[in-house]
Amino acid sequence: MLSRTAENLYWLARYVERAEYLARTIDATLRVTALPAAYIGKTNEWDSALLTAGVAASFYQQYEEANERNVVDYLSFSADNPSSIRNCIEAARLNSRSVRTALTSEMWDTINSAWIELQEVWSRGTSTREDLAKFLRFVQETSLRFDGSAYRTMLRNDAYWFSRMGLHLERADNTARILDVKYHVLLPEEEHVGGPLDFYQWTSILRSVSALTAYHWVYRETLKPWLIADLLILNDSLPRSLASCYGNLVRNLDQIGVAYGRQGPAQRHARGIRNRLEHSNMNDIFQHGVHEFIQEFILDNSRLGEIITKQYLI
């Protein structure tokens, strides 16, 4: 496969996953801000949404206040935000057009119809909560349709593996950032762990990775920070956990290595991260520091993206 084709497939999957993640982040934030002020305290949940999305610095270059209207517009439709939902879907369509023959008709129809629908939503706006909720559901359903189409219709060859590689790398980064914001930034110093604010923020985080029901199935307990961290970091039965993402990344990279006849630094680096996750436990992670552990993971994950680019995409 040409490196250009591999790059387009890789980034197509990343952009679709990123759009869904942003939609989930906005939806979870809306749920928390709808609670009475006595529950959510003095925190600005829209600030936390920007931090989770990694765009706080660029946001404050254009806006003075992080409120619902400004943040929703910036994360959803802003042309000046490279990671806005609008830009992600447009970039996904551009990449899919470049590799049209490598996609199945179902995958192309999903992206193209989503782009057409996005133009209509953007033109009429989302002036009400109901309109915004419909838009966020549309983005999440687009990602689910695209992911399902890829899983059910693509040949298991290098096109599929590069696409899955992009998805799992993006997903791992998203899950790690959500956890990092919670542990390091989100909870105010004067708010004790286990308080009302803590409970609703943890609930919103689990909703943003579609893991609230999974948590209760696995642990059958009330929400506890160390169990949530265990679920999102080490439990490979959860598709969005760091362990699950890296199990899939190693598998896809190994399949590419076999197909191309050689292994390389990307395979070795991914195995190193997976092995570290497999041999970690929550006691060690908490003693080392959750923020430090996640920051190290985010850097390693970003480094893997750079290695994959050098090894296969240029």
C-alpha cells in the first residue's frame, strides 16, 4: 500500500473518533451543568471541557469567558479550531475522498451523508438545547455507523489495520486526557473526594466514554475513584480503556509487520507500552501518582504516533 493511502486511512479513523469524543464531552458537560448549583459548586465545567479537549489555550485567544454558548460553538463549529467537530468531519470526508477505492460503499456513504447533514445543521444552527442534543446524537451515531461499517464490510488487510490503528491511538489519547483532567485539574482543593461534586463529575466522565453501565456490571459498587481509574486504565474488557486500546494497537501493528515482512520501532514501542499496562496495578499507580502516570502515557502514546508516521506514512 502507498504510504499516502495508509496515511489517509489512518487519519480518517482518527478524525471520526475525535468528533465522537468531542460530542460525548459536550453532552456529558451539559448533563453536569443542568444540575442544581448546590451539587456542582463553584467549578466551571466548560473550562474542564476545554482542558479535556486540549484546546483551552487557543479558546482563550478568541473568547474571554468559557460559558456554554462559547464553548459549544468552539468545540462544534469553529473554523478556527482544527479539532472542532465540523473540521473533523470535513477532514474525514477529504481523507475518504482521497482513498475512495479503499473504502466500502457503506463507509463512504456514512461519511459523505454526515458531511451533507453537517452543512444543514451549521446553516440553521443549534439555538435550543433540543437542537444541540440532536446534533450531538447525530455525531455519535455517525461514528458508530462508520465503525460498524468498517468492522462488518472491510477486508482484513493493511487498509483495515491502518484504519483501526488510527482509531485506537486516538481513543487511547482521549481516555487518558479525560482521566488526567479529573485527577489533576477538575476537583477543587476544598472539595473532598466522595462529595456531591465528585460523584457527578465521575458520572459525567464515565458517560463521556460510554462506561457508566459497564462500571456497575464489573464492580457492582457505588462510584469510587480508584475503581473508575482501574476500569479506564487497566481493564482490557472495556473497549475504551488504555489496556484495550493497546492490545488492539499491538495486534494491528503485528499484522502489518507480518504482511510487510518485517517488524520495526512502532511494534517495539507499542509492545513496551502494553507490557507496562499489563504489569501495572492501581496501588502502584496511585503511589506513583495518577497524574504522572497518565502524563507519561500521553507522551508515550504521542511518541507512538510519530514513530508510526515515520515508519509507514511518509
